[in-house]
Amino acid sequence: MQDLGIRFVRIGEFAWSRLEPEPGQHEFGWLRRVLDLAAERNLSVVLGTPTATPPKWLVDRMPDMLAVDAEGRPKRFGSRRHYCFSHAGYRAEAIRIVTSLAEEFGGHPAIAAWQTDNEYGCHDTILSYSEAARAAFRQWLKEKYSTIDQLNKRWGNVFWSMEYRSFEEIDLPNLTVTEANPAHRLDFRRFSSDQVRSFNRLQVDIIRHLSPGRTILHNFMGGFLDFDHFNLAADLDAASWDSYPLGFLTLLNVPDDHKLKYLRAGDPDFVAFHHDLYRGCGRGRWWVMEQQPGPVNWAAYNPSPNPGMVRFWTHEAIAHGAEVVSYFRWRQAPFAQEQMHAGLNLPDGQPDIGREEVRQVLAELAGLPQGESRQGDVALVYDYEAAWALEIQPQGDAFRYFDIVWLFYRSLRRLGFNIDVVSQTAKLDGYKLAVIPTLPILQPGFVEALKAFAGPTLVGPRTGSKTADFQIPANLPPGPLQELLPLRVVRVESLVPFMPVDLSWRDRDFHCQFWLEHIQGEAEPWIRLPDGRGIAFTYSAITYLAAVPDQKLLDAIVEDIASRIGLRTNPLPEGVRARHRGGLRYFFNYNPGAVSLPVAADTKFVVGARDLQVAGVAITEDAGA
């Protein structure tokens, strides 16, 4: 590792059975030898807490610590992430093992950072329908509503005779004959998210006290929406995530020809979106904790990356501001569940393809100035509660939160913008454009931020369509946004995916998909359907879309808004993406073939050249920096 140029090594995140093979019997000697060796070789260690994999003896001692799925079945031992966040006994055991680790190793010179647990939410493990979760949920509701009458009123429990006499009558929203009350379900999602955060904070508090000065992170996952990553990351020093571009591509809701085109590179925008998201979660500090180094084992199909992709993915993370890129894994394990997951080395310890690509990218990075990541041109608002609300009541199977967000992100990225993915609590000062793909529940503080924002705002459909209690606003959607935009939504319809609504705008043909709103109000539309109904309205600096446009139409809308305010766009060839960092501009070719970059003749290349080959990376001096 030292010879290759690696500086950080992550260990220990699944090691509970080796750290404590019998209850109360700690065996820390092996870990101390590893840490001592790392210190001798000037390697910095990220030590993981082992709470994602409680050992069998602990499960046998308290079998009710297991999470329970929506069908009432316990998630049994034999894999990982088999605990319930609400179980008080397991929380006490987690505190005990993390305290023991931090007491023993908190001051060790090799330890530079700690990772709490591992991939919260992976394998559908946030929502637990256990007895422990039910008891904790009832207490959470008591603290929120104070009286059962308040809860009944705000949930609308008069409907279907769902009124409760006490908090002790409330069950979890599963196994109902048909859909449970949406307000009940939304509060259960909020509660479950809070449970993850409080569980994580128990570990953070211990580590801060016993291992001061070390960076504390958690490794989040791409496309996971079951808990609020912004809230949890507020307790960390930095955010990190696990980047598997080829595996994620297989899961995306995109056409098969798109998957075929990017089979060995990954989607051009999925990974970058998460780089921007976790930079936002980490308040500027973020890592890639696991970077795919070859074929993985868990997707529906697991192709080999194009030669050069490990180098490519590393450069792209650095371009988005990553402090560290860590590869999973060093050596391919020859046994157990992940034995088909590639590493930088083969199972016999010999180098695999990715290892030499790491050597190459480290040599290139050594010669590059690592300027600070500046604030982006565009703030794109991302909201986990929005995802829950739309999943609970989609009003159309095709209206999926992440797909809508990604549609907007892709338009912005294709036009060459630097994008910051932010929460509703973020300040908008300094941004040239704010984009809200969809945001059913608007927080009062965010509405005030929009009032104060000096730039234009592009707002997608269903924004302001629900109150915090999951009701239609008294003044109709977009609810509180009507303080800025004099229109209201009087009817909505979800469109069948196989029959989009065609329209023509500026002599070009487009269509809308999935969703259409009927609008009344003073704002005049500037894009209309053939029947005259408007789908794009601008009033003052706010543009509201009353439909989900196709990608071409959204690209054109964003470009039009940018041109109005003099915000320069840099349209890129299909499959090519760019990112500015410091005084450099990075270009990445995701295509299965070579492309030529649309740059000026006098552009100075620091890495690469105008003609980008497959998996090609070019870095230029940024004249606009």
C-alpha cells in the first residue's frame, strides 16, 4: 500500500465477532498489531465501529433486537444489518462496544478517522415494525402532539373512523387491509429517520470524547432515501458515500439502450449527483469511502469497467471536491458473500487491473494544484421528506422522487453548470439560480429564504401541495408559495407513461410526461399545450412548471432561464461531463467511443488533450476561474 501511494486504510467495520468472541471477552491484540504496523508505514487508519454486524451470541441473548419487516417477519442472523434501531438493549450494547474500542484505541497515532456503523439503510433496514419500534413510536408521537385529540385532528382520523382514545392504541402502519393513513405513514418515516440519527449520535458522542481531533464520518449509499442524510450528517465532521457506478446503473429507471451505452462506464450523472449531495451533507467536507475497482457481486449483471475507469472515477471525485477516495477493496476475498467482488488485488494477492490505474492517477494528482471547491452556480434542493411523501401518495406509479430530481440535475449538468445539492435549511446567498424539482412540504424558513433570494427560481410540479400534516393546503397548492406566485392548482392528473402530451414550443416538438396540473391565477404561461393550457408560468423571479417535461424540453427551459439572467451555459457533447475546481476545469468522457471537446484552440491542457478516448479525462486551466 505504501509503495502504491495509498495514504488511508479503512478497517474493522464488521469485526465484532473477532473483537469480542465471547460476551465481555475482548481480543484487541490483533487490531493493535495492525494499527502499530500502519503507524510504522505512515498509513492513516479509518476505524469502523462494528455495530452493523452484531454477533450470534448477542442475537441469541436478546432475540427481540432483530428488525421486523412490513410483513411481520424478523430479519434473522446470518448476514448483516439485522438489528432494530429502536431496541434499547441493542443500543446499550452498541454503546458498550464503541466505548471499549474508543477507550482502547482512541489515542492511537495511526487513527485519523472513525466510520460509524456501515451503510445505514442498506438492504431495506431503516423501517422496523418490531415491538421496540412501536413503543418508541408511541413515545415520539406523545412528545410531538402532547394530546391524542391533537393527533386525531392533524392526522384527519375522523375519516374511516380511525380516531384513537390514547397513544397506546396506535400501532405501526403495516398489515392494514388497504393503505394506512398517509399522515400516520409520514410520521412513521420521520420517526424512523430520527431513530437512525439518535443511534448514530450515541456513537459520535463517545468517539468525540475518547478520540478527540479525529474526523468522524459515516458511509452513505447512493439512491437511498429512507432516512434524512442531511440531518444525520449534521452530527458528523464530514460525509462519505460508497460509489459503485456500474452496479447502480443496473438499478436505474432508464431505457435499456441507455444502460447498454454506459454499461462499462456508469451513468454520466448518477455518481456526480451523489458527489454533489454528500459535499452538501458534509458542509464542504466529504470522502468516497468505497470506490468500485472492478466488477461487483450484487447487481443483476456485473460487467467489467472499461480500462481506465478506476482512474476516471477517482479524478471525477477529486473534481467534485473529495478529500479522500478509498477503494473497496484491497484484496478480493476468496470466501463468503462478497467473494465475487473485485479488489485492487486478486484473491491470491497479485495485482488486478485497478491497482495500476490507482498508481497512474496518484502520479497525476501529485502534479496538480488542488484548489478549493467554490460555491456552485446552481443550488438544487433535495429533500428526503419529499421522497417519503411522494412514495406514500404518488398519485401515479411513474412519479418517483429520485427520477424527477435527476431529470433536473441532468439538464443542469449537460449545460456545464457546477451544482450544489442542498437541503431546505441551506442559505441561497451567492447562487445565480435555485432549482426545486419538486417539494410537496415547504418549510416556513425556506419560503422566507426564497423571498430573500436575489436570483431566479425554477420550481417543479407538486411543490407546496401538502401541509406538514399531509393535507391539501387550505388555499390549494402551491400553498405557501402563493406568497410569491399568484397561481393555484385546481386539479391534477397523472398521465399514463405510454401516452405523453405532445406540444410545440419555438418551432420544436416536445412532450410532457407523468403529471399535469390545471392552473388558475394571474401569472401568464409562456409555454402552452395545444389546447391552450399553460405548463410554464413566470411571475417576478419564480418560474413554476405545471407538468413534468421531457428531458429535451427541460434542457430548453433551463437554457432559456439562464440566458435571461446572463448566466453562461457550456453545452457539452452527449456523454461528456465537466466540473470546475479551483483554477481547473475537468472533462470526462463516459461514451463507448472517442469524442472531441468543444474548447478554444488556445486552451491549455494540464492532463489529456482535446480528443478524449474511451474513459478519457482531460484537465484544462480554467480561464473563467
